[in-house]
Amino acid sequence: MDLVPSFELTETQQQLRSEIRRFVDNEIKPLDLNEYEWRDDPHERTPWDVVDAAGEMGLKNLAAPVEYGGMGASALTLTMAVEEIAVGDLGLAVLFDQTWKISRIIAEMADDDLRERFFEDFIDDPRHILAVTFTEPANGTNYIVDYEGMQFDTTAETDGDEWVINGHKHYISNGADAKTYVVFAQTDPNAPAKDGTTAFLVPHDTEGFEVTHIHEKISQRIVNNATLEFNDVRVPEEHVLGEVDRGKTRTGEVLKESHIEAGASVLGVARRAFEDAWEYANQRTQGGKPIVEHQVIGHDFAQMATEIQAARSLLWTAARAVDEQGESYDHEHGHMAKVFAADTAVDVTERALTKFGGSGIMLETPIQKYHRDALSFQHSDGTQEGHRENILDHMST
């Protein structure tokens, strides 16, 4: 059963989708991800051979500019692609999606010399993944709703022709494994974050920077989230991305598609749970016939399929708006799409799990992993409540 329409995609997009599906079928689905995710060493939980293979086919560079060897993919292409990867595994989808987003930040905000040097190394190294550092112990939803008094606790001050960064971030996706970080620090102590935050490019081997903790989670265990410490981390002036004090605001302008891609990634998990449950329900016999032939079960599958399609329609509509409207794009579309897709994923994965009966909660049955993974996007890329607050604010103006 194919729940993904093709009529809205160009021939190039359809070809890419087919290539990603083959990649997922051949490289990700055969893996025993249950064995990977519970390994003792967090660095060994990521199937790096798969990351290497994705690099060979150009997936890691999907959002990078064409002039540097990337694909320069549109918002709709990225939205379609991340869903397809997430059908294989949400953690891997997050690994690539974070890298896509951050490569876009660097492409749009770095000066010409830094951009050239960065992409020269990035393009040819399949394990050069990226991380962005917003979340702090005191600032999670704060930076999503962007209330006037919000400031980052991580700070940066000038010292000659360098900037000195101090503070720490936590729960950072790709945080333990990235080779380059985009770090947001408060640079104007008298301004709110939107007018007083600067973005910096920080290589992983910069003196004073340290990964101090890798978080243990119930979901997205294939990708590592980490606490990062910045102790007098010095970066040169040319590592400032965009204008001083305008880093957070400019990033929001660049990454209009961020919440849309987040929703698409977790929708991929819902689709995988649906597909696995559909296959099982056609094979499992109870009451003298396949359980899908019991009307209560069959109707639930019909409803799940409808909800997945509705979520995708909202995501693709928002992505097309990003591509076609440019600076006039209304961010409300992204907030709505992410909220609806993330809630749909939790709902669908839970209902899919119940079709497996008692086996659904056993660790050897993959369906439980999909539900655990789906839960992460109740907060990842912004809490659902934060997004709803932004929707309400827009409705009230």
C-alpha cells in the first residue's frame, strides 16, 4: 500500500523519492536497530556504514548549494526526503535533517571566505555532520515562543579580533558526533534574544569546547543528544554568521521550512508503524480470519490512513508555500503542520502497536520502537504547546 501521492512531485523529485526508498529498503530496514539502539557505547549506536552510504549517494548534501557540490533542494524536496528516510529510522532522519538545516544556515549567513572553506571540507566527508545549539537548561520553549524577556544564558564577548563564548547547551541533536556546530550566544545583555543573539561557527576541536554528557533517551536512540560546555571558547571574527546580534532572527528567516521538516520526519515513523501493522493484520488470524477483516480493525486502518494523508497534505502545502512565497511566507503554516503531524504520529503509532496484541510491547517487536520514537516530537523542534501559542498569537493579530 502506497500512501504517498506522486502527482504533486516533479519527475526529479519522484526519481529522488524512488532512490531514497531503495536506499531505505536495502541499507536501513535489514539492520537490527533494536540491537544498535541498546549498545553500551552511544557512539556505536549510529550505523555509520549507512551514513557513509548515504554520503555516497549525496543524501547528506541534499540542502547544500549546487555551486559547492550539493543539490540545493527545495523545501518540498527536503520535506519529502526526510519522511522517506524516517520510514527507515527516525534517528537517522534527524541526523540528516539537522545537517541539512545547518548547512543552509552556513550557506546563507557565512561570508564568502568562510563559506568556501567550510563546504570544501563538508561536501566530501560523509561523516561531517552538523549540530545547532539553541536549547539550554533555562531556555527550551522560550526560544520557540520568543517572548520579549527571553535571553540566552550562553554568552559571547569580543576580545580584540576574537569572540569568547561561555556557557552550556543541552539535549543537542548530533551533539556528540558533529564536526561543526552553529552556536547561538547572547551578545547584547540589554536586548532580548531576537535582537541580541549572534550565531557562531564552532569546529568540534576548538579549545575550550567539550561534550560533557550524552543523554540516555527512550526514543531516537540511533542519534545522540548531548550537553555541550563552552569555557572561554575563542573563535575568530570571521566565524560570525550573519550580523552581530541578529543571529536568531536571521536564522528564523532562513529556515522557514524547519518545523515542516520536523513534522515530516515524525510522519515517516507513523507511516512505518502503519505499514508494519497493516502487513501483520493481514497475516495474523484470530476469530477464524485475518484480524484486518474484523470491521473494527479494518475501519481503524482506514482512519489511520486518512490521518496520515491529511498530515502530509498540510506539510506539503506549507512546504510549497515556503518555495513559492519567499519572504512573504506565513510561519503559521509551519507551526500548524508540525503540531498536526506530531500528534498524528503519536496517535497512529499507538493504535498500530495495539494491533500486535501482547507482542507489541516486547522489545524484540519493532512496533514499540516506532511509538517511542514518535513521542520525541512532542517536544523536539519546539513543544506542541509552544507551537500552539504561536498559532494563537497569529490568530489574535
